[in-house]
Amino acid sequence: MPGKDIGYVRVSTHDQNTARQLDGIHLDKVFEEHASGKNADRPALQACLEYIRDGDTLHVHSIDRLARNLQDLLSIVTGLKEKGVTVKFHKGKTRLCRKRRREQRRCLSGTATAHYRGGGAV
């Protein structure tokens, strides 16, 4: 049975709209959040991380919608990779797939570094 396509969308305030973040992408389930991304302690994010399973793909508009600092990004994505989840960031067209541990760390670090320095996908 193929995995599910799961979406996570986040905006910082209730006044902002999440509609355009993953518009046009077929998703089986979407977790929506109206909260600051200053840390990973967000109810919808935690529910998403508990729900998602091996073989699923997590779709996120951009890296900064998932995490606002490198430490949280690495922690979240590493946990997802250990579960066998593919993470796809649509802005910048970055996709992180399960790899051997050493390759995974290099891949994650390179992607996050490029994004936070203002670069695109690696």
C-alpha cells in the first residue's frame, strides 16, 4: 500500500491565510497551524509528527514553515527520516529522502545551510 501525502501549513498569526502554501497539491490529510515557528512546540506540528508513518511524504511549502532555526529543522527532519518519511519542501523544490545515516546528515546539513544563507535547493 503506497504511503499518504500529508501536508503541514503554518502562518504566524490568525490574520494570515494558509490557502496558497500547498495550493494545487493532492494531499490525503493537512495539518494547519496559526502559531509562531520560534520552536517546535506547536500542537498541529506535534499531531502531524505523531500521525505520519513509514512510506508517507510530508509536504511543506518552505523550510521556514517547518522550523525557524537549524537545530529544530535537523531534529524534526532527522526524526521523520528515521520513521521512513520523505520530506518535500515545495518552495525551492527540495526533497529529502531516506538515505544511509552519514549521507543523510550531509544532505540535511547542506540543504539547511543553503536555505539559511539565502541559497536555493541543494
